[in-house]
Amino acid sequence: QDVFELHTNSQAPALQCDPYSQDEDLAPAKKKSNRGRNKPQDDHNTVKCISSGSFKILVGQTPASIKRQQWSEFCKFFKMDQLTLAETLLAADVEKRLSMLKEF
């Protein structure tokens, strides 16, 4: 009777409740302290241009034509076509790649 006649099964009690509040006093994650000696790491990928007399050395800016030339020489040295050598290098571990580079 209460449900149908007095409509006590409505959403009115839910609307009168306070919304769920989260604790605001939760501390944020602690930052890592900067104590001690932190050695700054070298950035080997920085583009540099070193001038020496009439020469310019471009570090980190190897032209695409030279990259292709070196890759073709690398393929000829190991007597493989480019795709096979690329697949071999991708499948090899770091030690194998280094040994191949040292052989070249």
C-alpha cells in the first residue's frame, strides 16, 4: 500500500543523501629526493656540428645516401641480400649483433 498510494519507493530519499566524498587529506605520492651524487647521463643522440678547418663533422646527422651505402657494404661483406640480413639482425641478440659489427 505504501508503495502504490504514498509513492515511498521513489528516488526522493536517494536525492536527499550527501554525495560520496573522498578523503581530501590523502598525501600525494612522495617525490624522489635529490640527495647524494647523481651523475647526469650523457645524451648520445644530440645533434652536433663540429668544424675543423675546412671540414664539418655532422654528429647524429648521417645523410641517407651514406646510410644506404654503408648498408649495402655491410650486406656485401656478409654475402646476404638486404632483406635477409635485416631479418637476421632483428632475430639476433645484442651479443650477436656486436660480433657481426666487429667483424665488419
